[in-house]
Amino acid sequence: MQALDVPEILRLVGEFLDYPRLANATAVCKAWNRIFTPFLYHTIERLSHSRKVPSSALEGYVDHVRAIKIYSIFWIPSLARCTHLKELHIGLFSDEEDHDIESPWVPLTDLVHHNPKLVTVCVTKPKNEFLRAVLTCCSQLKRLELDRAELTDMITDVNLLFNVCLRLEELKMVNMTLDLKTHGISWDSWPAFPTIKKLWIGITQDSHRSPLQAQGQQEFIQRCPNLESLTMSFCGDTLPVREIKDLLSPNTSPCPKIKAFAIRLLGYNPSFSEDQLVEILNGCKNNLTSFENYCEHFKDLSCQALVNNLASTLTHLRLDKCGFISPMKIISSCPHLIHFHCAMPLNAREILGIQRDTSEPPDYPYASRAQQSYQPSRNQPLPRTIHPPEWACKNLQTLEIGIWGLHKGTPGWQEAVLKQLARLTQLRVLDVQAGSDITDGLAFRLASGLDILSSLTMLETLRLGTIWQDMGEQEIEWIVKAWPRLSSIHGWVHHSQNRRIELKSLFKRHGISVGYDYGFDTVLKSDDKDGSKTEMVDFDYEQYCDEREQFDYEYYYDIRDTDFDDTWGEVSWGGGTPPY
């Protein structure tokens, strides 16, 4: 008996297959169909507001559905028969859709009543009757995410919510108003929320107050003694620096198990400075493994404070907003870093250890177009001897950082940078998009040294952003052989639209999906294959939506007929186990 004849082994394999491969596996034979169909229908997810879903597509398969993620009320009638749900994610419905169905929250509330074993509920702007159904019916709830939830009876709803918090493991509570003091609600009824391990509390929208004022937030957080991950969001509030320091200090924290911390600051806050962020980071003495910053005040001093206090423990670092910093300082100082995302790009000179001439424009890719158009490395030959700084984080699995200061005509620079990236042999996700520049970045072509990256055999996702590429059949053949795990490419694989379509089809034959990211207001238009008549035109958002819709539809659905199952629906729904 071969390994793939054993159902238990096939089920283990099914947990790691993506949607297209699951769809193909179900069509192999009856035995495989029975094993892989539950994975294919496990999760139903669509972001579209335009496609209506035929209810017949779910006939015979509703018992397999365990998770629903919907962002359009067009989906609601098709999901009423799902009664074995473990997860329910509901996004924000558009105003246009609200007019199409009188009250989408009535059938959604019924859906909750029919699925009392829900473990995860994530919802944006729910009506009060829906929220009460979740809080009263879902006795196995472990994860609850609320954004702009409506509380009509403060005393009743707060009591229901906090009683559920006694058994939750994850809670997100943002953009809500919980006025405990005005309504005479005492914290004494809830001395502790011992099961909460992950908490996100605060405000993420400018027009909403914080769910709890600063003192109330501290009261809630301090009642979570087993908290491991904390996200705090602020908007226009005075940042409680001392309180945050006390929470993160291993000696004074009422939550000594915190290992992950994220700070989000919405908009410009004149009362907040980089010195305060430095003070917070100086209070963290090698106790955090994950840090996320969504604050523009993160600059050189903050970067140095982070390296001084957390370099030896960080495994996850996300700098989604930051000022002028040197990402190389982090890369060369954090040996255990596994996932790194930084909004500030890396200049090729910084990667290679080459000093910038003081007469050159500053290293800032988002400056004026005049400065963007002048990249010194375009005309500067690579020095014979370079001394690149050592990459301490050699076990990186995710690297999301723009690389610029390159040009297709620059001799030697491209290959030298690729040699540094080739050391990261554990990479699974590589994202090298750099701002809105469409020509200055890494060129993924064999003629430009692509084969240097043959050591990245674990690579699964490649994101190129808006950088022009000129890939061809040779590059596809090399990628398929060198990166056997690669499943998706995001970006412009060619500057010619016709060639992009051809290459997308070729990649698809090898199980690699190609999608396009639009990050600027103008796009390329070309009617010829060689791109000689390429011009810049205004960005057509409706066309983008149509192309994105088609890409999503092709990726998540596989329309097919089978010889062994006459009841097979016309659409195979995307599935697989959820990523959390």
C-alpha cells in the first residue's frame, strides 16, 4: 500500500493544500473526493460586492462549511442552511447594499442562533440584536472582535459582554463607547479575566471615542493576568506613557506574560513625541518577542532604543509607519528575527556598505519626482571592493521591505544586492516593492542575475509591487525548478499588457497565481507585445476592480465537471484550514 492510499495521510496533506490544488485533488477519484471535499468547503470567503452567489452551489456541501467570511449582503441568503459553523466574520456593508435588503442583520442573527457552537465571531458595526445573540447563544466562544458595536442598553450589554470575557481567549474591542462611570457600573463584579491572552483595545477611527477612557483601559488590561499579546490604539488622546511602561516592564507589570506589543497612533498628535516612544522602549528589557509600530514618530532614536533593548529577543517586527530610519541597523542587530516588515525602504548602498556622496540628494524614495529620477547608482559603477554589513537575521522567513537605488542599466549593483538576499535561505515570503517608482528596483530576470537566488528553495510568495519586470519563458522555467514551493506572484511580471496576460497563463499552468497590485494613480497602457508604445494613462479604478474581481474568481473557484459525481455543484468553493 502506498502512502497516498492511506486516508489519514491524505487528510494531513489536505491541511496544507491551497484552493486550486484542493479542487484538483477532489477530481482524482471518489476516495479522494470524499477526503478533500471537507477541506475545499471548510471556509467560504468572498470580498466582492458584485457577484451574487447561487444557492445551488452549496447544495449537499453545507455540512462541510466551518467558517464564513462575508463582506456583502448578497451572500446572506445562500448561507442560511449552514449549521456547523465554528467561525463567522462579517465586514462592513456598503450603504448601497443596505438599501438592497431591508435588514441584513435579521438573517445574520438567525444564523447565530442556528450555530451555537461558534468559537470565533468578528464583526464590524453590528446591530444590538445580533450582538446580544452572540453574547447569549455562543457558549463556546473563544475569540470575539467588535468594531463600532451598538450598545443600546449600557448596563445590560456591558454585563453580557464582560461575562463573556470571563471565558474569551482573544478580544478586540475598538471604536465603541463603554461609559461605565456614568451608568454606575462597578469593576468589582469582574475582578479578573483570566483566560484572555490576546487583547486589542482603543480607537482606530477619527470619528469615534475610545471604548474606555485611559483609566478604564488600564483597569481592563490589569484584569488580564495571563495576557500575552496587547495592541493599544490612540487618537488625539494623551499617550499614557507611564502606564504603558508599567505594563511592559517585566518587574512592575500586572501582566508579566506579555510577549507581543503593538502601538497604533491615528493621525497627528501634537502632544506625542519620539522621546515618549523611546521612553516606552527603554522600559522593555529583553521581554518582548514581537513589536509592531503604527506611529510616524518612530525614527532613528526609537530605532536605536529598540535595538538596545529588544535585539536579543525579537522574532517578529513590523514598522508599518515610521520616519527616517536605517533598516539595516535592525537587520544587522537582531539575530532571532523571523518576520520583518518595514515601511522605510533599503537603499542599495546601505545593503552593500557604500557611503553616499554628500552632494547627492537625500536617500528618500518618496521625495519629489526630480529626486526620484536621479538615483546616483545609475551612473556610478560598483566599487571593486565592498564591505556589506553582516545580516544577523539569517533565519528570516518573511522579509517585506522595499529595495531601491538600483536601475536596470547599473552594472554590478543588481547582482551584489541579490547575493546578500541569497543568504536568507529560509525565506518564505519576499516583498521588495519600493513605493511608487516603476523602474527603480530589483529586476527578476536571468540576464540580471536571477539565478543567484537559487538558494531560496523555501520561497512561497513573491511580491514585486509596481516595479516593471520583463520576465519571459526562460524566467518561468527557472522559477518553477528553483522555487518548487512558490504559489503566488504579486506585481507586474512584464511592462506590456499583452505579455502579462500570456505570462499569467503560463504561470498558472505550473500552479502559480499572478495578481497585480495597484499602488499609484497612473498605470501603463500598451497594445504591443514589445512594449515600445507604452504610455502612462490615468488609473481606471473600475477597470482595476474588474481585473481584481476576475483574478479572485479564478483563484478561489474552479469550474469543472466530473465523471463520478452527478450532483457536483457548478462552482467549487474555496476552502482549507484558516490561517489562525
